[in-house]
Amino acid sequence: RRVLRAESGHFIFDHINPPRLRKHLVPESRRRTPSGIEVIEKRTIDEARSRVEKTIEIQDGNESRSILESVRFYERDEVHAMAERAGLVIEQELGDFDDSPLTPDSPRAIYVMKT
């Protein structure tokens, strides 16, 4: 808040939409790159920690390595509470970059905040 202009400063928070994430999560996917490397992605939701976790296994011949990606997601009420604590007002809630409203099935959760 302190770095935003008092009259015209905006903060935009573009994030995962948790209801859609839960509904459309793909638990596992596999693909092979043109060079023959196999990529296996396994996804889970850790509700207790509000995180979506993805393990990426890369198999190249006899070599294999894994990468863990863990992303914290925030529910709508959490975003509102954080904005309030920061002294910001949520001006708009958008569901995508096309200016559509935020719904449980929106691909994104975009919050436009001002001072």
C-alpha cells in the first residue's frame, strides 16, 4: 500500500481460482518430447496447507530426476482479509483477462485493489 499512489494506485493480484482447480485438476499426465524424453506430471491438492503440488518426473534413457512444484492458493475470503489488513479496497474481481466476472468456474481469480 505504501508504494501505491494515494489517488490512482492499483494493486492487481492474479491467482489460481481454487474452486475451478478442485473441479478440473488433472491428477496425472504423460508426454514425450520430440527428443524422446518422457515427462510424467502428478498433481495433488493439499487442502490442509492450501497448496497444489506437482511432481515432475523426467526420464531420459537410464537417467531420471524429479522436481517438486508447490503453489499456495488463496480462497476468496483470504484475499479479502489480506486486502483489508493492508488497507486496500477490492475494486473488481475478474475471472480472466477478458474482463469476465469471477465465478467458481472462472479460469483465473484476478483481484483489482486500490488504496
